[in-house]
Amino acid sequence: MKKLKKFVVLCLAVIMLFTACGKKGEEVTKELSITQMQTICELATLKCYYHNVAKLTKEKEVLWWDTSAELWIEYSGIVKLGVDIANLDMQVDGDQVTITMPKAEVLSCQVDQTSLNEDSYYTTREGLGAEKINADDQTEAIKTAQENMLENVQSDESLLQQAQQRAQELLEQYVKNVGDAMGKTYEVSFVIADEAGTNTVSTDESDN
């Protein structure tokens, strides 16, 4: 098995039509709703699909020689980027709508367990008495893979900016469509709140 040297990222933006954005022939809600805005932010979530190889090495000295065992796991992973809807706020002053929202962030990060099968694992052992790769080693390798995915995405400013821009564009379109239905022209501005503290990234597979 050849080691994969390329880190492949496929991004899929979740694009859905929703009532608030005004589909032709459908009635548009005639008032601005923070709940609807939260729904829009959820629809604006950006999904990134990763495919890579995780490696784990176990080294041990036996008598007068060194031994090693290595494990490679080929895997796919899913990372979701978006806006934390719990920190979304809106103020309306006449025809001026100010939306306060946090910066886009990584919402969840998991290895896709369905991508793993017996062909995904490859092991080697060198030296007499080298330790065997066990289930705990496989678990540790997958954990490391998730950490690597998270680190790569959190350092990718272009992806985070794309998620931010998508959410803002959909929110602005929603406000303007509601304004059209009310016979008003809203001006939309955004305040990006730089939240203090550390956000927890979900690694629960049920989030997929």
C-alpha cells in the first residue's frame, strides 16, 4: 500500500431553498424573525469532505535491538463550518437592520466510520518481538486523524471566510425579500462579534 501524500479536500455547500428567501409564487412571511434567521444559518452550513491516511508508530527496544510496528488507516472525514446560531442577534431601526453574528467556526469534525473497512487498515512490524497493533491503537489513530482534520480546517482562513460570506449573503437576501413583501427597502449591515473563550467542537457522529 502506498502512502498517500496528497491531502484532498472536497467542499460541498449545502444550498436549499426556503420560504423566507421568496420563491416565486409562494407567500413571503411579512415580518423579520430571528428564528428564521437561525434556520437560514443552519442551511448555510459548509461541509468539507477529507480523504487522507493516518499513521501510528509503536517503537520498543527488545534486548539489544529496536523494534517497531506501524499502522496506516485510509479514511474519509466530514467537517462542518458555519455560524453558531445561539449567538445571532438582530436590531431593526426604521429601514436599517443590523445583524450581529459570530465569526464562522468549525461546528463538528468526525471521521466517517462508513468509509472504514478491513482494506482501510495496513500494518507492518520490524524486528523480532515487535508489538502487535491492537484495537486501542486503531482508536488512537482515528482520534489523531480527527485532530489533524480539525487543525487543518481551523487554519484555513479561506474556508472560514467562505462559510461566513455564505451565511451573510443568505441573511441579507432574506431581509430584503421580507422588506419587498412589506413594501419596504431595508438596508442591512453586519456586526461580527469576536467571541471570547474557547468553543467546543463536536465530534459526535450523530451530528452528520
